Amino acid sequence: MVSLLAKLLIKDYEDTSNTRVRQSYGMLCGAVGIFLNILLFAGKALAGFFSGSIAITADAFNNLSDAGSSVVTLAGFKMAGQKPDSDHPFGHGRIEYVSGLVVAMLILLMAFELLKTSVGKIIHPTQVSASPLIIAILAVSILVKCYMAFYNGAISKKINSAAMDATAKDSLSDTISTFAVLGSTLLAQATGLMIDGYCGVLVALFVFWAGIEAGKETISPLLGQPPEPEFVERIEQIIMEYQEQGVIGIHDLVVHNYGPGRVMLSVHVEVPSSGDILALHDMVDTIEHRLAKELNCSAVIHMDPVCVDDELTNAIKEKVAVIVEAMEGEVSFHDFRIVSGPTHTNLIFDVVVPYNYVMTDSEIETYIQEKVKEIDENYFTVVEVDKAYCG
């Protein structure tokens, strides 16, 4: 149904890299979610009333909270699609993440209320009755929620949306919880066991788990998570295609995510210091425009001139490379240069280490200095320790 509606209502529906298309998909899924969840709430509320089951009633109000979550998702995508303005020059894309976080908070609040009600039912149990109509309502609800989990998950992957992924996880947990409610209802009908309250607690725990997972999916991009490895690899691939024109290497790649479709990146590109500065600048401009076009981002490249013709610099650099490569973990260095003086020679370079590296920054500096001293007593290191932002 959602795929058909997308074809009918969304222009250029296959161009999911387009911000407008992403927004339309999010709003469409939000509207469908509101409609289906309200239907499920109405059906389960009636079933809970006639059966006297707190578990069914709890599951009904869970669907009502899902309808509210869909409203938040729809509004989030609508607001995220607003154009940049003077107060928000990088756009409003992160509102999508905020809406996902609000959805997670609503889920957790509903889980707490369901848990309280269910514990009360355990303390004061009552007999539950179930008719074929009630059983049918629960069975249909399971099928509908399975479908919602499927289409939300599929759209999430298609438009790369954390908010939609959170909604898909919520729908999946709803499927499991409703299945548990149906099982307890059938068991109570067959045996007379009053386990309705316990099943309500189980439903509440499933809802709570869904809220935690949804929160995790949206908090990470808000705080600033590293880019996808495939995105980084594509950036490196595009830049290194210009080796014949002068590119030697890249480092200090930083990706800023201001919401889906609003990515800014900066990177240092090493070029030969003896090259034609105008030709190299023109090459860098070409790379920036290509990154913007192919990866739908804003790119800023800093040219780093590297001395490639000095034999002494290259010889010392090779010796330093042996030291760095022998260090534990994924460690690299860049921006290597030497400054010779009458009494000593400074070796100046940056060292890149992963976060939570086994050595502190000062220990790294001391270690490298000691190893360099073993090469020549007159060598002094000026080391800047960097962290790998994209790895």
C-alpha cells in the first residue's frame, strides 16, 4: 500500500537522495501510521472493554501512543524540510532526529504507565473472557503491525532515516507484545488461569525495550557519530583518482552531519610543494564540485604542500614511518617536515591514533621522541596527536 501511495503521491519517488523526496516519504509513512494505529486502538479498546483484559487494554493504549508518535514523526519530517535561514544557516535537518527522540520518550512514558496498571492487575486479578471476535481483532492486529514494521523498515533503508528505523523497531516490538497478549488470552480461556496482569507486565517490558532502542538510534546522530565507512571510502576513492594531477594523499577528514541531505565535510589533500599552485588549486576546485555533486554534500579541501624532492627529508620520513608502524593499533602520521638548525633538527608531524588508545597523548609524544633519539641525538620531535574522526 505504501509503495503504491508513494508512486501516486510523490514526484520522482525513486530519487531518495533528494531532500524533498525524503521529506515526502517521511510524511507519507507518518500519515499511514496515524491511520492504522488509530484503527488498532479502537479495535483493541473495544476488545479490552468487553473481555475485561488489562493486557488487551494496555496494548490498545500502546497503539494510541504509536499514533501520537506518528504525528510527531510527520511533524518532524515537515519541519526538517524547511530551508536554511539566518538563525539556522545549516538547515533544520536535525529536527528529524529530535522527533525520533520525542517518539522514544513517548514510548518510555507509555511503558511506565502500562507497567503500573499491570502490577495493579497482578495484585487484584480478575477473570478474563474472550470471544472469537476478540481473538480475531488481536490476530488482525498482529498482521497489521507486521506490515507496519516491514514498510517502515524498508523506507528507513531507502531514505537512510534513524527516525523511521525507530518506528520500525517499535512496530516489531508491538507485534511481539500483541502476540503475547493473544497467547495469554487463549491460555486464560482454556485453563482459567489469571495471568492477564503478568502478560501486561511483559507487554510493558517489550514497549520499554522498544523505547530504549529508539532513543539510541536518534541520540547518536544528535551527539555526532562517525560517518558510514562506505561514505568515507567513496570520498577517498574520488580524491585519489586525481593522483596523476598531483594528489599524493589525504588526512584530517571530518564529516559534519546537520541532518539527512545536509552533510559538510573538510579534508586535507597533500600535493607536491614544487607543483604549479594555480593548476593544483584548479584541481582541488574540481574535486570539491565533484564531491558535492556525487555525494550530495558541501566539501572544503585544504591543500597541504608536501616536500617530495628533498632526499634528506624523505630518508628521515622513512625512518619515522618504521617507528609509527611498529606502534600498537591503527596509527599513522602526516604533515611531515624538518627544520634544520646549527645545533639540532626539528622533526614536525602529526600522529593519528584511535579514540581510547592504550597510550595517552603525552606518552605517545615521549615514546616517539625516545625512538627518534635512537636514530640521531640531534633530532627533536614536535608531535601533534590527532584522533581519527572517521574511523
